[in-house]
Amino acid sequence: MASANPYKLFDVTLQRKTRLSPHMMRLTLAGPPVTEMATWAPDQRVKLFFPAADGSHSKLAQDEGWYARFKSMLVDRRPAMRTYTIRHLRAEQGEVDIDFVLHGETGPASRWALRAQPGDSMQILAPDKRFSAQETGGFEWKPPQALKQLLLVADSTALPAAMGILDELAVLAEPPQTQAFFEVDSAQDMLAVPDWPGLSVQWLIRDEANAEVAGALMVDAVRQATLPVHKSSEGQAVELADVDIDKDILWEVADTAPAGFYGWIAGESAAVMSLRKYLIKECDIPREALNLMGYWRYNKSGS
């Protein structure tokens, strides 16, 4: 009898590592189970399990009770679980690419990406292809069919998803007018992007601007951008719920976005919060047209 859970644990091994830039590494993970994996959008989220504090590797059993056992494990023996984006899935080859932001030995994910060697094992919690996108979820890229204008904003942590979005749009017969703002650490971290007449990509280089506050460059860039004239009928009357980004995740998704404009914005939570207020309160952009996602919080432990 098939599992009722649309996500399953996949046992994989590291096939190869590809350095994309000084601060970005692509890890290709492979194994026979990957033939049963699915991805439904360029921002498809999955969970990766890294060695526990005591160095032991993840060996969670594939059954309905795995999460309860995971939570009950002693902290130093519990695998470190982090959220990542599928960059490419080649299910027929049993391979999946995950792009990692590298920041030294400061966290279990970056540390593993730097140290891991081909043949090293890990586990991924990812969509089971026997289920539909609606059943699985785990992604927010759901643009309206009549998408004409896109605002795409990301820092390094959200860059894999943003690049996947550009790849998806590039193959359309008529890609939308797209303004993309990508904040990265150095000019060497700029990645190759697709090209079409309506695409404008602005790379925001932190070390060139001596930017000390994460996300500040992308906030300033969006504030200087020419945004669509499509306005919310509610204007300044729109009420925004308070979000304590030091305790809670800022995660607000588009809902029945109107035809025309769509926004996908992800990165450091304080920066996304600032853009949330600017776009909705000052620019009168409809709340339902925006995905606003705090991928991480500055000075809070993570990857």
C-alpha cells in the first residue's frame, strides 16, 4: 500500500561537486531512489539532513514514524536539518543538483558542502512523484497565466530558486517583462543568466558597495526601480500584520494574483520586511500579487 505522505526520504550519495563561484557550490547527489523524486516549480523546497553534532550521519528509517523519532533523538545525535532548493532534477538519471551558499565552517550545511567527498552519503526529504503538485506543495512560484511584468528579488540564499525561475521563463514564446535584482558578496559571484528583450538583471555587489547590512542593497535598488502602475484599489488603507522576524518566519505568499504583475522576493528577513512595507504601503501594489519570503535572519544560526 502506498504511503499517504507526499514527501519521502531519499538516500543519496555525493556524485560530484562543481564550484559555481567563490561563494556558491553545486552538489550533485545521486542514487536509485532519486528516480522516484519530483520537483514541481523552480523554487521547490526540500529538507537536507547533515551530520549531527557528534559527527554521526543521518540514517532515518523510511516510514510514517520517522519524524517523531527524529524529534525524540538526543540533540547531539540528531541530524541537522536545513531547507534547500532543487536546482535541477534528472530523475531518469537518478541525479539531483542542490546549490549551496558557502560561508566557511560556520554551520553544518556549509561545512558539509566544503568537506564532503564523492561517495559520502546523506538523506533528502523531497516530493514523491506519485503525488501531484497540489498534494505536495513546498513551492511558491505560482504566477498568473497572463503574467506581463515580474519583479524578482533575491540575495545569495534565494539565488538558486531565482535562477531557476529565469530558466523557466526563458523558454516561453513570450517571456514577461522582468526586473531582477540579485545581491551577492562579490563580482565573482555573478552567475550567467538567460537573455530576452524584456529582461533586466541588476547585480548588487556587497563588497564593492561596502555594504555592511545584509539585504540593504536590494532594498535600495527596488526603491529606485520603476515599478508597474497597476495599483491596489485599497491603497494606503491596506493593513499589514506585525511579524516579529526574530521569533517568526516572514512568509507571505501571493493569492489569486491578478493578471499582469507578480512579485517573487526572498532573502534576509529584515530586508524582505522593508520591501513588504514599501511595495504594499507606499507603492500600492496589491498584497495578493506578492510572494514575500524571509529565507534567513541575520545573526541567527542557520546553515
